[in-house]
Amino acid sequence: MPTIFRLCPKAHAVRLRSFSLFFLLALFVMLRASMAAEPPIIPAPPEIGAKAFILMDYNSGRAIAENNADERLEPASLTKIMTAYVVFRELAKGNLHLDDMVTVSERAWRTEGSRMFAQVGVKVAVENLLKGMIVQSGNDASVALAEHIAGDESVFAQMMNQNAERLGMKNTHYKNSMGLPDPDHYSSARDLAILTRAMIEEFPEYYKWHAIKEFMFNNIKQVNRNRLLWRDPTVDGVKTGHTEGAGYCLVTSALRDGMRLIAVVMGAKSDNERANANQALLNYGFRFYETRPLYKAHEKLAEARIWKGAESKVPVGLNHDFAITFPRGQYQALKAGMEIGTDGVAPIKEGDKLGLVKVAYNNDIIAQQDLVALKAVPEGGIFRRLFDQTILLFKK
């Protein structure tokens, strides 16, 4: 006869409450797991009333939102981002110094459009010309710098185009240093984001001037036309532009909690509209996305097999830091993998491509970067080459 246990009503109630608490806790854990497994719902980017736009993460280079980003458009004074970039490169090379004095030519003085009001024949320091161009969008400053560096503005434009090609700006061509209209003078939203990213990365000590709100020269104080410098304390650049043909253009960059975004809007209908559009894009990116570093440049990530070499393996890594931009809160859903070639034949030079690192999110590849040799591998001796050649013949 089985033993029968009787519970008093109080003990029975305690057990019921314990079971209920356990059940509720288990249900909560299951719901949390279910919610965590679901990908977040990311709303569409804000509607932007402009000819083209792009929102790019600075660290990863990923375009978070874009429309007509590769369309060739008149850049107006956004041209001066490249003018500044070329000048910064000349400073870095030691070909130019901030305290060098530049004589303002009559051509520079007579240049139409926005000006810093440098007088003809007067000597102005390179640093002041740069600030006059960046803050006041001075066309006279742009021409003076171009003539001083290259002797002639058309030659300086060639330098601008060479740098555009080097940076991979596929839909850009310059005819002048300031952005006055010309049928063969154009750029795209994506190219301007690429250029801005390069400028911030290479010249942070000069980029900071893009946050200056006002600049006085020749007893004339002018304010920066970038409205977001006053509206948003995280915005620290970059440049406005406007002509009748180009409409109202603006490139901005902002840094919040270690994440930097670059927004480009081209062809807005008003000054206020371009500012609102850039603000909306920045807010969207910071709200719904995040960026994290994955791998450091020049660190060994794996090894690749090398045939006919003095060594049979070579360490592989990345030429550049690898950061990834993804929907906020989804870091654990990322999957990184490596594809490493097995048919590398010596000699191998440092930097030779030997594979790929790929990062997937929801089965879509969202970023990838080349795996490269971190050191050179010379050819091996005659016996090593013959031995490996024999193995390769059998492999085929």
C-alpha cells in the first residue's frame, strides 16, 4: 500500500506559490531568449528632400543610408574639402609651413563668390588662408593657396584629381580649387564621404579647424555657415556649399560615445533644409546602429600555406584596423570567418593578398577585408622547390 502524504493547507499554499514563481521565472527567461533571438526592427532612413545623400560610419566605412550616392553633381564649395586636403598633405610633406607668407594675387582678390577679404598684394600666412577658406569659405583664400602651391590654379586642380584617384573617388573631377560651376567639375555624395573620412583620419590636427564657429580677418568677423555647429555639440565639421545649380549642400561629421558618423547632403532646397537633413541622418545612425573594432592592423590572425618558399607558412593579418557597423544590440549575432588560400607560391612579398576576412549578419556579408602576408617569404632552395612542385602536381 503506497504511503500517502497529507499536506496541511498552509504547506500546500507555500508549494503552490513556489511552483508559480518558478513557472513565471521560466516563462520570463524563455521570453527574453525569444526576444534576443529576433533581429531588431530597423526603420527606414528619414526622408531627405535633396538630390543625393549618404550616411557613412567613419571607422568601418560602411554606408548606413544612401540615395543617389554615386550621382555626379555640382559640389559647389564642398570642393574646398579637397583643396584643404591637398594643402594638408603639402604641410605633412614639409613642402609648406603654416607660417609661410603668401602674396595675394589680383586674380585671387578678384575671385567672385564668398570671400575672406584678403587684399591684393598683401602677404597672408598659410594658416590664416586655411582658416579663411574653411570657416568663411573664402574663394580668394582657395585661389591664393592653389597659386602658392602649384603656381597656377589649373595645375593645382591636377593635384586635386590625382588625390581623388588615389582615394578611389570614382565620380569626381575638379577644374578649380573653390567650386565655381564648370561642366567638367563634379563629385558625388559617396566620394565626398570618402574624402572626408581620409581627411579626418590623416590630419586630425588640422581637421579640428572645421569646428571653428567664427573667424576674424582684416577686421571683418564672419561666422561658419554650418548651422549644426551651434545646434549639436557633437558636430565638429565639416563644410557647406551653395550655388544656384548645386543647391544647398552640407557635409557634417559628429562624434558620440566613441562612434563617428559622416553625413553628406547635396542639392537641398534651403540652408535650413540641408541642416535639418544632416541632423536627421546623424540622429538615425547613432540611434539604430553601433560600431565596434574587430581586429587590429598588422596583428597575426592565421597562417597561410606557402609552396616553394624558404618557409612553408606565413603569418597573415590586415593592412588596416577592421571595424564593423551593425544594428544596435546585435553584436552577438555577427559571424566572422576567414578564407585563406592554399596555393600561395614563393616569392611572397609583405602585403600580398592571401585571403579574406568576412563578417556576416543574418546570413548577409556586411563587411570584408583582405588578409595579407605580414612578412616576405623568399624562394626556397632547389630541393624545396622540386619537392613542392611534385606535391603540387599530385594535388592537381
